[in-house]
Amino acid sequence: MSFSKPTKSTSQVGYRDDPDRDDAASISSAVPLREQVHIEDDLDLPPYTDDEPQTQTQHARLPRPSELPTLDAKIEQFTHKDAKGSTVTRLSPTLTADPVALQAYIEAESRDCPRASINVKGTHWETERSGGNNNGKKKVQVVDFQFDIDVTDTISRTINGPGPIGLADEWSELSVVDPGRKAYRGGIMKSRGKQSSVDPEGGVQGPTLQEWCHLFCASGSKLKSFTLHRSITERDTSFLDSRITSYILSTNYRGHISITHLLSPHTTTITTSHLLDRLRYNVYVYWICIILQLWIITWPVLWLMTRHWAVVEVFWPYKRNTATARMRSAGAESWAYVKESEEEWCQRWKYTVTKAAETKWHGGLDRPWVQEAESQRPRTEEPQGGFVGAAVGLFRGISGALSEAERSRGWGGDC
């Protein structure tokens, strides 16, 4: 168990004394989310405010996490960034004690699409003299450009149009890890699970989401956590990386390019609201432990005291294989995409990525920035006659030659 630098926020949620346990527990954890739309009438979840309920629409939908009944008067939430995007940790005494509330919360969280993005960064090293000594030199890393591309629309169908918010068009799938796979199952170390049941086809099945929620809440451990993992499947990241890199290298960039695929949040963790948990995520306690070197004692102690459950995953597919059995036997493939193929995405973003690298942009490529860049895209125009046309042609020729000369020398190399 390790510390992470947190950012604290507080959210308000509602409470229901007697939830409908049979209905909430009837949802299978391994069934694709888009096939669970028909249970909307059975959930019967009350609104989280005192406002009058909204008129029922003709589209079936399930509640989002903010629409769930109140679980605690105050839930402490901490968010921190890491190499994969960001993680969210929620301290809740109710969710760690009520298995029905925990299951409903996990299922609602799994329906919220995370933000997917691609971070592109270019750097080079420069040698500088250190101090007054001419012989003393040090290398400093310089960031030439760093921009972020939002690609959430490539995994979520509901945000691609004005359709209803619900599961009818989503391809996400909530699943429980297989028994033969190593995962945190209530201990301090990862382990393989035991067989819970055997399906009619002879496959081995482990506990369902409902059973895991009951096992977690029944644990007598004072410090425990239940984690939901999110991931994107069926996306060719190596193809995307190679294309983005080629677009940047076409500008004769000679620096170092790094491309990271992020998902925020990629994990959501429900943990106890014990005093040690609150201290663990307190920013002041964190820095005190770092400065005074107390982490040498606190980290091992917390690691030994905390029991972990990380058995639930949500998959957001980029595409689906729609090939029939006959097509597959013949070695043919047929894919259906949430929005567009990797090739189509690269063609759509080719000019924008190149422009962002050339202008040494730092920040996100939001819609206004993309629109402005697209407005500057060179377009074929009919030549003008006479003196004006000759002057314009001469100016463009000189500008193009200067730009080409600068590009031929290269930029962003180590020095």
C-alpha cells in the first residue's frame, strides 16, 4: 500500500432506508450493459433531490451515479493523476457495509463513460553551463510541445449525437475476473480464485458481482477497499502511435516523441472511512510523512492492514467483430465501429496533429482550437491574373521556400 498525493473534494448523495434488494441483486455482473435496459421499471430508485420527478420519456434508461439514492450524508472523495490517467477514491461507511448499495453503486459507475484521451509530447535535451565554472555543464530537458486529444467519442455512442442517455446504444460490458486469473480477492496479495459453479457448457465460473459485494461487506477488516477497473478494448494503439509519430516527423522534428493513452478515471475505489483511511489521503499528513521519512514505517503498516478487492472490470470496446461463423472459418473479418476506424481517425486528425507540433502547442486541442487550425488548412484556389496574381504567387513562393528551408534544417534536436 502506497501513498498518493490526493486532491480532496466532497459530494452529496442521498439515502434510502429499505432498498429493493431482490431487484437490485437480480442484475448479472457478466451480462453486457446494453442488454440490461429492460430492468429500468424494476429499479424504482427515488430521485436524489426534493424536486418533482421528471416526466417519463419513451426511451428506457438507467440512473447515473449522481441519480442514485443517498448513501451517506457526506462522502469524501479524493482524485489523483497517474501514468494511466486518473484514479478516484471514495470513503464511504455505507458502501463498505451494505452489499446491495455497493452493487447498485458499482453498476451505476460502470455506466458512466470515462474520458479517453491521447497525450502527445515532444522533448529534447540542451546542455547548459552550471554556475560560474565554465567546465561545469548540465543537461536540461526542454518540452517542445505537449497536447492532449480527446477521443471519448470513439468509445461512447451516446455522446456522438442527441440520442437519449442510457444503455441502448452503448457497447460497454461489466464483467467479473475469471477464477484462474490473479487478482486481489480480499487479501494483501493477488491470488487465483476458487471455482464457485460450473455452467451448462462445462466452464468454470467464479462468484458473481452480487456475491463479491456480500463477501466484501461481510469482511471484518477495519481497512478494506473495493476497486472497479476500466479499460478500452479492440483498439489498435500501435497503429495510432505510428501514424501520429509519422505526422510529427514529417515536420522534420528531431526530438523525442512520447505518446500516452489515458483514461480518466481508469479506476474507482470504494474504501472504509476509518481514521487511518482519512489520514492516508490527507495532503498535510502525506507531506509530513515524506519530509520526516515516516513513510518507511507507515507504508508497510498500511499495506499489511488493508484488504483489497479488485475483481470487477468495465470494458469499453472501440469496435466489434461482426463476422459470421462462415466468414471466420474463411479467415475474413468484419468490424463495426463505435464511430470510425483507426485509419479514418488518423486521416481526420492528420493536419491538426501536424499543426499542433509545428506551433509548439501546450494544452488541450479543444473544439475552438481545432476549428481555427482547420480554417488555416491550405486550399486550392484559382490563380489570379495580371500583376496582382503574379505578386501573390511570388510572395507565396518565397514564403514556401523559407519554410521549406527551415524545415530541412530540422528542429527540436538535442544540443
